[in-house]
Amino acid sequence: MLATKFRPYLYSLFMSLSMSGIMSLVVSLHNLGWDEHILSIWLSAWRFSFLVAFPTVLMLTPLVRRLVDSLLMQNS
């Protein structure tokens, strides 16, 4: 098992893997439809989008967390 100090990195890894995979598939299907090469096209798009998504999630998570915290009412 990993130490809890790695939680933000694991969260970012799994979130960016899942979201980039889903979104690259949806966009590939939207733009191309069912093509005989859709699997290789999607995997190529996924690989590229993950390279963008992972550092983006790492950078944005703390900012988004602060934004959400500022919008939520504090319990007294």
C-alpha cells in the first residue's frame, strides 16, 4: 500500500486517465462515427489527451478545491 501523502497524485492520475479516455472516445466518435480504425484513432487521441490532462489536473485541483470551499457555507 502507498502512503496517504500520495493521495493527490493518485487522484489526479485516475481522474485524468478516466476523463481523458471518455472524452477522447466521445469526441472521436462524434467527429468520425464508427470507423473501422476507430480503436487505433481513439487510443492515439487518448494518449495525447492524457499527456495534457494529467498535469492539468495536478495544477487545477488545489485551485478548484479552494474555489469550491469559498462557495460553500462553513458550518458553525
